[in-house]
Amino acid sequence: MDTKTPQGENLQRALKEAQQAGLKADVKIRHGNIVREIMQELHNGDYDLVGLGSPYSVRGLRQLYMPNVTAEVAEAANCPVLTVRSGYEFEG
């Protein structure tokens, strides 16, 4: 997260925005199978809501050849999951 990579900068920006909005937020970095690691975190933590981004649309072909992590987590999570399609810009 402390790197100058696009991923690190995105994490830093998202964390700052969440904290400025008054949300309790932190970043946890884990290694391993993505779905399994997220589910382990949900099992061990006390979460009211999980927010995940998704690059998939309902009619997209990408879901045929790439795993849909958001869908897998949403199906297995023990709390509500808020999904946002990547690239969506809210104007309001």
C-alpha cells in the first residue's frame, strides 16, 4: 500500500476518502486464493456490510473465462454485500 504503484495509490485514495466521510475503514493485505481470503476475513471479523467492485456486467463475456470474485463472495457471505460495477461514476 505504501508503494507508488497504481494499486497502492488507489488504496491510499480510497482509505482517505472513506475516513473523510466519517467511516471506520482500514486496509488489510492478504495473500492466497482471493475468495478464500475474503471469506476468512468475513468469518473472523464483525462486519455489517462488505463493499466490492466488479468489472462484470450481466451480459458480458468476461465472466465466461475469468472468475467473478464478487459473485462468489456475495453468494457465500454472512452479511450484506454491496457491489459496484468498476468504472461507474456517480454524479450527484
